Amino acid sequence: MPASGAGAEDCPRRAPYLSRMTPSRLGVGIHGAGNVSTQYIEAFARNPQTEVRMITSRTADQARRRAAQYGLACDAGDRLDMLLERDDVHIVAICTPNHLHAEEAIRAARAGKHLVVEKPIALTLPDLRALAGTVEKHRVKATVGFVLRWNPLVRMARRLVHDRALGDLLLVEADYIHRVDPARPGWEWKGRAATSGGTLMMGGCHAVDVLRFCAGEIASVSAYATQVARRDFDYPPTITASLRFANGAVGKVSVTFEAFSPYLFNLSLYGSRGTLRNNRLFAAALEGQTDYATIPTVLPDSADVTHHPFQAEVDDFVAAILEDRPPLAALADAACSHEVCMAIDRSWAEDRPVTLPLHDE
């Protein structure tokens, strides 16, 4: 799926959600008015416990356009501090370009705001640990935009593993195939490692996170990267990594931005009692089965942000605040997926296996 920060023209106009000023609701501030912000605006506007009270962006005009798109009678501004200074804003959603996420989220946590942070939450290990530490110190709730954790296929895969319908996991694989077009808005930061974080942080982290979510913790990685067809990136746009899981399973994750292909997100879980390949299941418990059965469900098979379950992500986060529990994509857990991505990048860059957790180098 596309990273945050794309332009407003990427998102078609939708029916407005008229703002109702109810003081008892949790006030929401959206920081960043790019493509992914549309999903958070819509989801928070639909949630009966929240109200979008301010949108900020690089320009106040862009923020006002986003508010008008959804019929919101909220304020608009051009600085994060305008959100952080408001007592009636309890939740801040960080939807800016990748390299800004960590610093902005740290500032919001210090201001006592609950956080939605789009992936990636940080581009360096020190920033990752600083953000996680700040969230813990200030005791705010924080969720990460690993929205595929709410995808129906992914939830089903996790349940099959949890219920041991697949037996012991042996081999797990995920592919994130997404041709990134320089003509799309945001290329000025998406094409540079310093501002995007590179192939894994831009999008491949979704594949890594889904594997962790379904199969458990990753103990070590060994990776290769290449740049063959596209020279407009300043980082390798194609990466494959072998993974060793703490539970004994092995796996693979592959990511490419340069293949001539439609968007693909493949998930395969091979177990001692069954195998799931996307939405096709072959299981020992299904006596008499002679071939894979196809399960009708929603797959993570589109790059369009409107295809993904942002509403479920937001609803879970709001419930987590009200019930004082961790959200499903709690920042402390999602940080582990980022650390795996950093280990993969370290592995291909240094041509060696890398174990987890990472150590500063």
C-alpha cells in the first residue's frame, strides 16, 4: 500500500461526515494531509467516540481542503504545535512523510497525546528506541499503521496458527510486490533513503509485520538486495531475506518496487498439519480433501488505501484508550517489526547474517 504523504489528488471525494461538537468525545488532531490521512479522517469521523477537531499540514490551505472534503467544521493549521497546545485534542495521528514520524511522535507523546503513527515509526534504531521509550515514560496509548493486522485473511491466518489447525509451522513466506511510480506525488522524498527509509520501511515492513503477527518472533535474518531495472531510487528497490523464527520455523520475505507487475501481497504458511496459501487451505482436519479449498474472504491484494481496514484499526485504538488496554498494533510490539526490517537492511548492506535484537553499531 502507498506510504503516507501522497497528494490530495490521489483520493476521490467522498460523502461528507458532518461534525457534531460533542465535548464528551475524544478530540482528534490529524497531522499531515496526504493520501493516507483521508482514511484516518474518515475513520475517526465515523467512530461515535471521537471527533476530528483540527487538521494540520505543510500549508493551512491543504488542511482546510481536507476538512472541506469530509464536511468537517474543524480548525486547520500549518504546525504540529497547534495541535499539541490544544487541551481538547486527545489523539494525534501522524500522517506526514516518513522521516518526520519519529520526531513528531515524540513531541506529541511528551505533550500527553495518544498516538496513531503511520509506518514507519522511525528510520534509525536510536530514533526507534527513543520513541518507544517516550511513549512508555509518558504512559500514552500508541498504535501503528500496520493496518493489515485487521485484514480478514491475515486475521484468519493468525487464528489458524493459534488454534493449531496448521500444526507446527515449518515455512512461512510473504511477498510485497509494488511498482512505485516516480510520477506519483511525494516522489521527492519517496525515492531517497534518507527520507523514505528505503524499500522495507516504505512498504515491505507490512510483509515483515504480517509474518511476525502470524508466526511469532524472528531470531535472525540473512538478506540480499539488488537494483537492476530502475536507477531512479538511491537505494536498492529489490530485497529478499531468509528468516529464522524463535519457534524453529524458517521463512522468507521478498519486496520489490521495480518489477513490472500489478500489486501483489502473498502470504503462505506451511505447517505439519495444514497449509494456507493466501486464501487456499489444505488441512489434515478436513478429511477427504484432495486439493486446496478456496476460502471466500478479503485479501490484502490492493495498493489503494481505501481497500484496507483503517476503520477497524481506529475503532480498536479508541476502544483501547477507553478500556485502558494495549491496542492490537501497539507501538512497543510494532517496533519489533521495524527492528527486523533494520536487521534485514543491515544484513544485505554488510553481507552477513544478523541476529535479533539489534545492538547499536
